[in-house]
Amino acid sequence: MSYTPAAADVAKLRNQTGAGMMDCKKALVEAEGDFEKAVDILRKKGQKVAANRADRESTEGAVIARVNEDNTLGAIISLNCETDFVGKNEAFIELAYELAEMAIFAATKEELLATDFHGITVAEKLIEQTGVIGEKIEIGAFERIEGPFLGAYIHAGNKIAAITALSANVEGASEAAKAVSMQVAAMNPIALDETAVSQATIDKELEIERELLTKEGKPENIIDNILKGKMQRFYKDNTLVHQSFIKDGSMSVADYVKSVNADLKVTGFVRVSL
């Protein structure tokens, strides 16, 4: 009678090794339930490396942004590895591009990992590559964005990428979206505008500034007015549409976009860096 592993045993072997569910099941069947033998079978396929490196940092890699053909859906992923040498490898970067293209149509990172990749799942492909390369390979960041018109920018070296959403597909939108994405990559804004800044961030900033003003001996009755000015400066420095445009400091990002088309606005952005 052929051996059929229990689901709990398959899950246990998967947790122990990091190998795919079907690979674990096949290994247990081949080993007739012997865990150590099953681990050896997986090791011979290069899949035990994932478990060996589960506690290793994978802080190198490639950050790739991709947008669909009609510029309405976009995604950024980071394909992480352990060394810069692997992160600059042409085949590794090609894989990152392919996964980023697939990410456009996945709602979550989990959905992407479960997506078919030439007959196996993305998750299984990453485990396979971990065995082939000998480094922990994983998808780190996953960001997705939708909008009337999207434009992407990947900084040289594939360490930072950004996608910007504009309110309409108008003449000049492609160049504008890329330019604003460069702004996002370089200046790392915390939010689109003041309405998108979390209350916790605002409260923390007000608390810090109030304490500084009190220490400076400013009278209580004028501190509130000073704080209004301080927060305006905070929004100018830290929110995308109010930041000075990096290509022309005489205008804000919002003003730059308006110069392309009077009705054009930035409606969103995503950014990923290693």
C-alpha cells in the first residue's frame, strides 16, 4: 500500500525547509514518511538552502517599477538577495522585471507569490532560485497603484523606483509623470498633500515644535500662530505637491504639473527603495 502523507506532516516539512507544498509532499512519499530522508531529497534538489538561510538578511537586490500598456495600472516590487554581486546579475534583474510585470495584475504580494510562473508558482520559483544561486531570494516590497495615467521611474542601479498617477492622459502627461516620479524617488515625500498626512505624524510634529518654542521662551499666546507657519513649512518640505520641483526650484510640483496642462493634477504615488 502506497504511503500518503498527512497534511500536517507536509506543512511541518514545508515550515522546516521552506520548500513548496507539492515538493514536500512528493519528498515525503518518496521517503515513505521519513522526515530526515525527505529533507535529504529536498536538499539534493537545492531547496534546503532556503531554510538554511531563513535568518539571513536579503537587503540587496533590484527594485523594478512597471506600468501596463494603457498606463492605468502599475506595480513596484523589490526582488531581494544577500549580495550586491547577485543583485547586479543580468539574469536576476531579468527575473525582477518579469515578476514586476506579473505584479501589475496581482492585488497583493500573497497573490503574486501564488501566481503561475511557467508551470510552478512564483513562490516555488524563488525557492528554486535560492537553490540555484545559493542566496536567500525573496520578494520584499510590493506596491501597486491605479490611476487615469501612470508614469514610472527606476533610478540607475535599480535601488529606488517610483510610479506617479496623474489625473488625465493629456499631451505631455508621459514626460510629466516620469519627472514627478523622479521627484518622488529623490525627495521621498511622506504623503501627496497635507490632507494625506496621518494625524499621528501631525501631532508628533506639533509636539516637537511646541517644546522647542517653549524652550526658546516664546510666549504661549503666540506659539499657536508660530506653529501654523511651522506646519506649512513641514508640508512644503514633506508632501509631494507642495515640494519645490527638483528640475526648477522656482515652482512647486503642483505648479509644474499645471504648466503641462492647467487641469492636470497629481493624484497618487508609490515608492520603493532598498
